[in-house]
Amino acid sequence: RVLFRSSCASCHAWAASIQAWVSLGIPLAHSPGLINGGAEMYMHSSLILPFQSFPVFSENVKAIKPLAEENNITIFTFSNDTNIADENIYVLGLGVEQQVDRVVKYAIDQGYEYFASIAPANEYGSKLAFQLRESAGNKQNTLKTEFYSSVNDLDANIRRIVKTLSESPVNEEGKPLFQENIAEKKLIYEQERSFITDEKILEAQDKFYTEIRDLKDYRRALIIGDGSKNLIEIGRILESKKMPQDIKLLGLSVWDENSALNTEIYNNAWYADYAKENIKIFESHFYENYSYNPPKISILAYDVVSVISALASYHDENNEFSLENLNNSVGFSGISGVFRFREDGVVERLLEIYEVINGYGNSLDPAPFQFEEEETNL
């Protein structure tokens, strides 16, 4: 049987996908919008199902978690709160950690060594700052993180960020290590200098170490963890503070289709997001059927459909559905790209890097087609 209840904006996306589930003979329970007692009541009425899918907030998942564990039921949630992930609760939403890791490591591959960040003073901002330190390699490569509680704080926050990026590529803890490293390199150069006969090489090396002493030769990047209307204000203040033009701006998926990207300062900035090729096809087909653009969360609903469709091919001798192959290392290919389910409940995704050109994100570094064994667990 199929049980379908919905009160959220993605209900049409789910309704359009129900036929795929039914054709596979898979029972479905869908309960977006139910909270606390409502979610628990629904769980009690649906315990015969091997899994349930709840595009709900993290509070709803917490409410039904004990019942899910007691009855060995797997839950797919569209939340992006990785704190609620567990061995039987899979978080399909795109967490900030994976986005930060993707865009920072891409920047490192392009030669950027030192990073700063500005983020809201909440759990989202804390996760961003922590992941930045992890992805940058060590804390000496993270210059400064500024947290703001309101738009009124931004001027002071950004003034400090610009000052740090303009004056030094290291924080106070990292400065001794930085100076020691430079001193060693300079000592080696001075020892070898007498053997260099090419005047052009000598001139270039002398200039190089002068630039190091002036701290101008180190590529720096600023990651901005906001996609709301604050992004416009942040851009305006960065311009007013005369941020050095060689600072690369980095962003996250919340930047996508944000009108703030029309601000000149965001031109050539990079951000991480889902691969868009399949999403555009899906959105076009959705509009043809429903005459309006689908809510973004709907792509996660269809991702679940693709997963269950794939798993259905692994049924046992009694033709019963099983979730045993859910955690395979190869993963699955859905509308949002390639992803896989980790045993801790986090859904790991292969993301694309976009470059802002004239207000729009253009693909710069495509998402990989498959996972590598050494893929970072985030």
C-alpha cells in the first residue's frame, strides 16, 4: 500500500514520483509537515514499512527517532542538519561541511594558501569555521574568522577581516612558524647565492625574498558563509573597505541564483554546489507538467526515488525489498549528481565548482563522476 500525506511546498514533486515507487511494489510512507506528537502518531500507524521518508525539520526527526530505532525503520530526511544523522537516519540535505571542503580544497589546488572567513554567529557559522580549519590543512593557514549576529555588526567585522588579509598571511599562533620557515628558506638561498651566475635569476630570487618579507607573495582567500540579503551588504562593505583585489572570494551553494552576485566584487568568485546538468533537465520537465518551477527540496525526493529503484534490484529470494546495499562505496547517481550513504547517516556528495561571471554561476570544475577510495569523510 502507499500512504501519502503532505503539507509542504514539495508535495507536487512527491506526487509526481509516487508512480515510480508503486511500479516497484515498494510501500511508502511520506509525512512532511508533521511535528512532535503528529509525527509519532504517524509512525505508530506505519510501522509495517521498511523505511520512511520525511522531508521535515530536524526537530521532527528527533521526535520519531526512538520509535524508528525500536522498530528498525530507516528514515530519509531532507534536513541538512548532520547532527541528527545516525545509523538509521540519513540526512540528504547538503551540509555546510562538504561545501566548505570542496571549495577550499579547489582553491588550494589553484595555489591559495591562507584563508579567512565571515559567517553568521550560529551553528551554521561554527560548522563553517571548524571545517575551514580542517580543510585548510592546519590552523596556521586560517588567518581569521569573524562571526556577526546582525547586519549592524558587519562593518566592524569586515574592517577586521580586510585588515588581517591586507597585513599578514598568518595569525599570531602561526607567525613564529611562518617566520622560521622563511628564515630557513632564505638561509639556504644565501648559501647558494654565490654559485648563481645568471644575473636575471639573482634579481628574481632577491625580489622573491623581498616580497616574502613584505608578505605580499602569499595567495589569500575569503570564504563568505551567507546567501541571504546580507550578501549584498557584505559586498558593499568589502568594496568600501578597499579589500585587496588579489583576494579570492569563496562561497557556498546558498550563493546560487542570488541577485547579490551582480555586485562587481563577486565577479570571478568561486562557490560549490550540486552538479546542475540533470537538475536543469528535471526542472524543465517539472515545469512542463505543473506550470511552475519546482522547489529546490524536490530534487532530494527524486534522489530517494533513484536510490530505492536501484536497491529494488537487490531483492531476496522471496522478492522482498532490502536496504542492505544502501551503504555501498560506489554510491548512487541522482538528479543532484553522485552521492553515497555513509554508515553514520551522512550523505556524501560530489560537488561542482562554479565561477561567478556577470552575476551567474558558470561551471568551472565539474563534479567527479565517481568516488575515490580516499574521499574525505565529512
